[in-house]
Amino acid sequence: MSVADDTTTRPADGGANAEQGATASTAPAANRNRDRVDLSAVKVVPTRHWFRWVFGAVVVFVVAQLIWTLFTNDKYDWGTFGQYFFSETVVNGLVLTLQLTVGATVIGFGLGILLAAGRLSKSWILSSASWAYIWFFRSVPLVVQLVVWYNLGYLFPQIGLGTPFTYDFWIVQVDTVTLISQMAAAFLGLGLHQAAYSAEIIRGGLLSVDSGQLEAAGALGLPRRVRFFRIVLPQAARSIIPNAANEVISLVKGASVVFVIALPELFYAVQVIYNRNSRVIPLLIVAVVWYTIVVTLLSIGQYYLERHYAKGSVRVLPPTPLQRARHWTRVQWARLGDGDPAAVPATTSTPDPTRSTDRRAR
Amino acid sequence: MSITLERPETTEKDATPIAVRPGRVEIHDVWKSYAGVPVLRGVSLDIEPGEVVAILGPSGSGKSTLLRTINHLETIDRGSVTVDGEFIGYARRGDRLHELRESEVLKRRTSVGVVFQNFNLFPHLTALENITAAPLALRRATKAEAREQAQALLERVGLGDKGARYPRQLSGGQQQRVAIARALALDPQVLLFDEPTSALDPELVGEVLSVIRDLADSGRTLVIVTHEIGFAREVADRVVFLDEGELLEQGPPSEVLVNPRHPRTQEFLAKVLA
Ligand SMILES: Nc1ncnc2c1ncn2[C@@H]1O[C@H](COP(=O)(O)OP(=O)(O)OP(=O)(O)O)[C@@H](O)[C@H]1O
Ligand SMILES: [Mg+2]
């Protein structure tokens, strides 16, 4: 907070002082007046960075080479790629991958929030239980967990309610095999595993919120739930999101471990196909391109989510790439029409337009 | 000085907003230590409804701690603190004090507003949302009512046009004025200020003090920890001097600030006014 104060008062100050400095001393004023230029009136020559140009040229060359091989090397076998890209097996695999990702994210972060709150709780029972959960699920390899969940019927053929410390389930009883399907085992395994990691990420975010915030909320009589969900969590989100996005993205690809319980997600589907026709490279490219598309969409989502939670944390939000592009086109258009490019309003301006852009971003 | 009044346990106040009536704060023989180090040593202080009390004292003397005991942000080891005869943190049954559940404490706390040195505004909410947060969360008002009331409060602190701004888009003085408006949103009977201007640049202090001055005139009970001696002299009905956890001297500003009796007070004032 105190850092913010400094910045809040300085700009106005600095400007005023500079003005005063210029007018107050009379002797060198004339001298300075001659040197004073209006930046809008003259052409400003930006500094040339020759090193950047050389480096840029090298990068462009290497990338161009790679692209050239894509067209000339027929081992890539683009025909096969095209044939399988939208094939039913692949698309079903993709859908399954997305389902697993969404499911594990929801279970993982939902449970993760509870575990993080538990670890920070004053009750030692809650905090040690949360600690133990995290310790356990970070220790057990995910693959082992999946296999155990899938084969739970071997350990406990029936699950139910009944007399404690007996296997006499006289209230309800179900066969484990019917309760835990392949899909359920995958969701449980991925979700519970993810929860342990998410919990620590969320806890880190919660710790980063200034304790004065909780105190102020407490002094206002805000109930615990409101304090947590409306005051602390939104502020913690700023540091949680980058790490959380990492987790979700690794889930997309990491979901491929469910092959151990023979679930045909994207990667497994592709493997099944190339084991049959031995066209390994084009089919791997099919998987890679799909993963890239999904990760790209997630990254865009992350950008806007971060932006949403950044509101209030900086005085003025920088324009989004889209806004920047629109501004650039408008400037170019004005140039073409021989208009005055300076007349195009800047993208970043007063705080209020930022608010409206922010709303659009949501 | 410290007479503990016997009052019947007041029943839960209902949510209907009542015209502000100032509260009485009774602090009786309060002791508090952190890890064996005493911070408050038998402090007693009765604050009349509508009184404006300024607490002075050197750094580390326990001023903030004392202020925070009033709304139970800090627990005490011995003694009692009541607001209008009610313990904020406990319920009295017979001669026993039962620790209250958190939700109960929170409800009672709303009769005491706090303004912090570092403002502690919620940075992710606009000025207006900062003010409406508590009335909405506690179901004291509908959305429209809360917004209307918040706007009126903003106007009162001279920021009627800044409701849509986020705290970081406001100057320090403006932020502190929003914080005051936020504290007023629940119509507290007592307002506590912990060095409300010490995080501000000198030229911004005035605007905050003038808002507090208006509040003092409006008849609320105010307890102000401050280093602004001049301000204390002007608005306070009573000045209290605290040193090493002990209340050494108190009285009207014209006495304590002009002719302090205790040597520690004299020393402190000499240093601050130098
Ligand atoms: N949580 C804590 N743990 C241990 N000691 C503490 C704690 N909080 C405060 N203290 C100590 O208690 C004493 C009184 O602190 P307090 O904040 O009330 O002082 P103050 O009079 O408000 O000082 P200042 O004018 O600098 O704000 C200080 O010596 C401080 O170091
Ligand atoms: Mg203090």
C-alpha cells in the first residue's frame, strides 16, 4: 500500500515542480526556451538498435528454413495427416482429453481451495489433515493411483454402510466395480492428484494477500465466507492464475497417463492408429497440432483472466493485443487517407475507458 | 474514574437502521502482553457518548494495541472493554464471560468502525464497492439503497465524482477519505482512528483532518490515535497520554497539552513540538 501511495502522489507533483523550476529561475530561462521543443511539432527519430536487427534476421532465416522443409520433405506425409486429423477416433480421443482436463481441473481446484483454506485454518486438526492429504497425494505416483482406483474392486469388492469396523453393510451395499467405472477412476485419480498441487498454489496466493485486508474485512464485520471469497481470493487470484494455467496445460497433455487403464484419449488414440498403419510421424503431428490448438486457446483464456483480476492493481491497464492492432490499423488508415495520424485517440488513456474495455474483455 | 456500570444484557439489535446514537466505551484495568512482554498495563478509560478522545504517546507505547482491543481485533489478558455495556468478544452470563462465536463477534463489531493508518481499502473493488461491501454482505440494505447511501457518503467526504475509481487510482488523501466513508457505511456508534494521516504526504493531511473534524462536530464518539498535536488540541474533548502501556495523564487539551503534569508527558511534548 505504502508503495502505491508514493506513485499516487508523485506524477502530479513532479509535473508541477518541473514547471516551477522552468519559470522560477529567470536568468537561464531564455536559454532554455530556445532549446525547448514541442514533441508533437517535430519529427522524432527513434534509436536504431542494429543488434536487434541482426538477431531478428537470423531468427527469420532459421524459421524460414524450417517452414521450407515442411513443404519439401515428403516424409511428413501431409496426406495421411489430413486423412486422420478429423477422423472419428482422433476426435473422440480429443473430446475425452478435454473431458478429463475439465473434470480434473474442477475436482482439483475445487478440492484445492478447501485444502488450502484447511492448511491455513487455526484448527490444528484441519491444518494437519490438509497437510497429510497433500503429503500423501504428492508422494504417490499418479500412475499407481489410477491403477489402484481402477482395481479398487480387488481390494474392496463391496462398498457400503453398516456396522463400523465390520464388512457387514446392512444399510446400503454396492459392488465396487459398478460404482467405479474406467471414467470415474480416471477423474478420481487425476482430480485427487491435481488437488494436492492446486492446494499449494492456492495457498501461496492466499499468503500473498496483505494481512491488513483481512483485518479491515474483519473490522467491517464481514462474515468469514465473504471475507474469503470476495476479499482474499480475488486478490490471491492474481498470483494463482499463472501457476494454475500451467497446471491446466500440463493436465491437457498429462491426461495421457490414463492409457494405463486403457482409456483412449487423444494420444492413446493416435498410438492405436500408428501401431496399425506404422505412419508414426504424421499421426504424432496430428496429436501435436491438436494439443497446440487447445493450449493456444487456454493461453488466450489465461490472458483475459489475468487481465480481469488485474483490475485495480495498476492505475491503467495496458491495451490488449486486439485493441493495439485496431489502433494500429486506424493509424495506418489515417495515413493512407492523408489524414493526421496524431488525431487518432491513443488506446490507453483515462481510467474510465479502461473500465469499459475491461468489461468487454470479460 | 473507571466505574463499571451494571447493565442488563441487551438483546440482539435488529437490522433496521437507527439514527446514529453515540456509544459509550468503557475500558477497565486492561492488561495485555505479547509473549510475556507487557504492552498494556492496567489501562482504564471511560469514554462518554459523543466524546472525542485523542490518544498520544511515543512509538511502541501501546496506542494501537489499546485501540484494537476496543473492537476485539486484539484479545486482552485481564480487565474488560465494553461498548455501550456490551462486551464485543464475550457474552456475560451471571459472573462468567463466555467467548462468543466468530459470527457473533462480527455482528457486534459493526457498532465500532475502524480507520487504519494504511487505509486497507480493498484494491480490487472500486471506491463505491468498497463502501457498499459491508452493508450488502450483512444484508443491511438492498443493492440500490447501498449504492445510494455510498454515493451520499462519498459526497460527504468530498469525493462524489470518484466512486468508479479503484483505490490505486486515487491519491493517498482521497483513499483515506474513502476509508472513512467505508467505516461510516454501517452507522457505527464509535469510530476508531489509528494514525489516520501518518501515511500521507504533508499537503494531503489537511483534507483528511477536515473530514474527521466534521465527524467530531456531528456528535459521534471518536477515539483518535494521532501525532498531530495541533489537531488533537482543536478537536479533542480529552487528551490521553500513554507511555509504556500505562495511562500516565489525561484531561482537556488545554491542560494536558499546555501544562502537562507528568515529566514523561512534558518530555514527549517537548520532543514532538520542537
Ligand atoms: N503481535 C505482536 N507481537 C509481539 N509484540 C507486539 C505485537 N504487536 C505489537 N507488539 C509490541 O507491542 C508494543 C506496542 O505496540 P503498538 O503497536 O500498540 O504501539 P504504538 O503505540 O501504536 O506505536 P506506533 O506509534 O509506532 O504505532 C510495541 O513494543 C510492539 O513492538
Ligand atoms: Mg500504532
